[in-house]
Amino acid sequence: MSSNKTFSLEDRTFEFARDCRFLVKDLKKTISNIEDGKQLIKSSGSVGANYIEGNEKLGDKDLKFRIKISRKEAKESEYWLKLL
């Protein structure tokens, strides 16, 4: 049985950011949707960007710091998704 599930965290964070952009693109153009959508686009892209940056770590402290930022941005994205 073959599965289309993505296991690479870099790929999954990219797909998350991409899917958030698709969602925002399809939203009704209200002031709140536009502003909340901008925030979602920023935070969702930051999840993967910080993870990738952490993988190019300068040391274990840097990796942990970048992972914490990614986690924070993921939680922020969840907040904006709930509002939208």
C-alpha cells in the first residue's frame, strides 16, 4: 500500500504555508479577512523558514532557539486560522 503522506518536516512546513496562502486567496475580501490573512501568511511562512534555518545550525543552542521560534509561529498561525 502506498501513501502520499509527507514525512519531511521541511516539506510539511512548506505545504502548510502554501495551503494557508491558498486559503487566504479564497477568502471573502473583508477588512478583517485581509488583515488576519496577512498575519497568517507571515506566521505560516515563518514556521518553515525558521525550521530550515535551524537545520543550518551554528550549534545546538541555535537549533533549539530556531525550533522554539517555529513552534511559536505555528501557535500564532493556529490563532489566525481560528479567527479566519
